Amino acid sequence: MNGTFMRYPRLRYHNERSWLSASDALLICFYIPQPNEQIAPAVIRTVELFRNQIRPYQLVWNDTGEGQAEPLDDVSWERSRRKILDAEPGEGGFLGLSSHTHRVDDLLVDYRGLSPVPLPWPERKDDVCVLYLRLPTAYLEERGPEHVHALARELAAELPFSSGYVDFVLCSSSLHAVAALELIRSRYPGVHLTSSGATMYVGTRVEGVHWMNFLGQPVLGELGGVSGLRERLSLPDISLQEMSGDRVLITLGERPEVGDVEADQRLAPHRALARVLEPVLYRRKSMFGHKVPEELLRWDRRFLE
């Protein structure tokens, strides 16, 4: 893998009030099916590692979880980490750290730690804990894919994830997801359309096909383990790296690919992996009575059609 510079498309959607509601970004995201009280130390270690490794990029605001934000200094960070680490059994955890802009195209750490997993309510039975780490696209362009690949592996080593991914994405508020999709639908099938913050309802499924795909239990077992994946993923641009704790990393190519149709980019590795992952892929579901737009469902299955 080389660090050759690559410029990614600038994807921006402004809503009717001219606010930035969707933007390209680099996203590192992990889904963890254990309660906050079990994973809190690992999450805090991961966030501290992330903060140190991305310098000179800095997170400067700390969301208190009460609708307010305060400057992120040593005192506020210690208060937040202790709140998560010292949570009583049965308590959840929340951490929100952001850049000075608070924009959808900038730095964000969003951790949602549940109390019990699964939650006792039928409509929330698939929820799991989520660690959502967003970086501006410029970070990928400046540091290169090799650096990002190494950083993500280091972060993942700390976490007992069921799945996770790293990719060049289009982050959008749920309200404007269909409108944002128009930025990529006809030209960039390699770009994942995702939320502007952590979403817990993916559960132990796999949220799409990506540049870096982290798989743990139970999905790895459902797919026949590492040996079963090796037998079915034999393309030269697909690499499998075993990880401790019965986990695996599947990487597609040297860098995130947008699949630019105008450049005739085929994304054969993505299509091959999609066919293998199909039984465990997450399917968007209606939430709070809101039906999922058909456009979004079709986009999620674009590598299977």
C-alpha cells in the first residue's frame, strides 16, 4: 500500500436555509454488542489514542450530554472520562467531542454506550454501542491511505467489535439523506451514505461494503470464519488480515475508491464482498413510524444489482 496523494470529490448539500446538512468525510466506525460498563475502559483508551494520533488536528469542544458544550481542556476531559469509567452497573455512557466548527464536515467523536445490551424494549432490541470517529477528508488526503489504515488497525485492536469500517463517506442528517444522495447516485457508487452521528440500531449486522471492513462475532461465524472468507474472496485487490479475539479485517484495494463512473471504475472487489456479506448486511428499517425511502434502500443494495 502506498501513500500516493489522491484528491477526493467535494460533496456538499446545503438545506433550504443554506446550512451545510451533508458533506464528504473520512469515517471510522465500530459497533460493539456489550454494555457500556464492560467496554468503557477500551473505549476511553481508543478515544485517547485517536486524539493523540490525529494531531495537529484537535477536538476542542466537549458535549456535556445536557444540550450544552464546554471547552475541551484537561479538567473537562477528566470529568467526561470518569463519568463513563465510573458509571454504575446498568448505566449507559455518552461522549461527544467536536472541532471548533461543529460542522458535519469536521472532526467528531460520538460514543453511545448502552446500559444493558440488548435493551429491553422490542423496538430497540437490536441496538448496540457505537463509537463514531469522523475526520475531514483533508486528513486522508494529507496523511495518505497507508497512515489511515495503520491508525484504524491500532484503534480496532482495543475494541471488542462485532463489525466496523473505515471509508470515504457522505455524512448527512437523516432529514436530508434523500437530497444528499443525489450528489453521488449517478456518479460515485463507491461512496457510502451515512448519518452525521452515531446510530445504534445497526446491531450485529454489517453496515455496507467499505474500503476497510472489520468483522467480529457473531457475523464472522455466520460467514464461515476466516477460512470460509478466504475461499470466497480470492480477488487480488482483496486482503484479509486476521486479528486477535476471533476477528478479521478485509481491505479492498490500496485506498478508498469512489467508483467514478466517468473514469470507468468498476469496483469489482466491492461487488465480490457484497455477495459474500449479503446474508449479514444491515437493512435500514422504519424508525418511529417513518418509512425508509425506497431510494435509500436501493442505494444500500447497489453492489448486489
